[in-house]
Amino acid sequence: MTRSVGAWIIAAVFALLFAYDVWEGIGNFIGVMSQSLSLGIGLSVFGWFAVIFGIIAPAVLFFGALWLTRTKSLAPALVIYIVALSISAVIGVDLALGTNAFLIFSVN
């Protein structure tokens, strides 16, 4: 399995971009947990799912794209990475902005 240097460079650049998405997910987790503690309420089951999914989804998408591009040339590999990064961004924005606070927090 030999890959060109360009394929490895593309994979490394997108690894950094996906790592940033994971970092954003961790930041969202910390923010939601600190907001939960400051309000004195807990997270609902959906809230836990949302914050954990926001961390795991970019990593799964990156490794899926890496697996899909293992035999592709540069142009198709680049498209696959861009689509995977776009899906990761949509998931992150949807979980951060599109989710109602009443679904995330549970009043005990």
C-alpha cells in the first residue's frame, strides 16, 4: 500500500481540521457542563448524547474518510475529505445552535 506524498499531506491537513472540530466538541461539553452546574440543573439523556456525539462524530468521520480514501487518487480523496468535514461542521452547528435548551437540560 503505497500512497503519494500529496495524499499524506492532504490527510495530515484534514486531520488537523478534524482535530479542531473535536476540540470544539470538548469546548461545547465544558461550556454545557459549567452552565448546568451554574444553574443547578443536570443534563437530560439527550443532552448527554448531544455533547458526547459532538466529540465523537468528527473523529468517526475523519477515520471513515481516511478509510474510504486509502485507494483513491488525490482529487476524489480531497472531495471525500471536504464532504466529511462539511458533515462534521453541520453536526457541530446543529448541536450547538439548533438544539433547544429544554431538550439538553433536565430539571430534577
